[in-house]
Amino acid sequence: LRSHLLLESLNSMRRLPLLERTATSLYSLLMSSNSLSCLYCIKHQLACNLGVSRVSTRTTLKQLEHQTLIQIGYGFINFPNSSMFLDWLKLNCDLTPLSRHQFSFNILVITLR
């Protein structure tokens, strides 16, 4: 499971802009938490997970908040309408999991270059 999450993360880093990458990361964290409406996290941890600065993370979270997809609080992120957030993700991001065949093909291409 950890290997699969790592592969998914590397794949999204390769192909998604920061806004979409942040949203998919929030979605993954939300699905693994007990609540589907609130996520308790520190922006610094989110920035480390995404591999970007806290300033970039804050700017991206503000963009999602401006689109009324999330509400940012101190130490938490609230999802007032999680179905709207999921619809936005489906529209803007490819949520289909990375298949084993696709990943091995990508490794083969990288190795041959």
C-alpha cells in the first residue's frame, strides 16, 4: 500500500500543476481520516508532503478557498461541501489510479534514455 501511494504521488508530481496536486493530496488525506468534512493538518506538513514552500502551499490553499471548495482554519481545513470538492477534482484532475503496466512502461522509458 505504501509503495502504491508513493507511485501515485510521484505520478501526480510529474503531471499535475500545484493547485490540482494540492487538491488531490487533500482528498487522499481526507479519505484516510475519520471525518469527511474536516481535516486536521498543519500547512507546514502539507508543504513538506507536496515538496513546496509554505508560501506556495498557503497561496494554493487560498485559491481553493476562494473557489469555496475549502475553508482554512488554524490547524484544520474544513470541507463545507465535500461533494462539490469531489466534483471539482473529477473535472480538473485525473483520479484514476496508476496501473502497474503504465508504471513499468514509464520506468522502461526512463531507463532507455
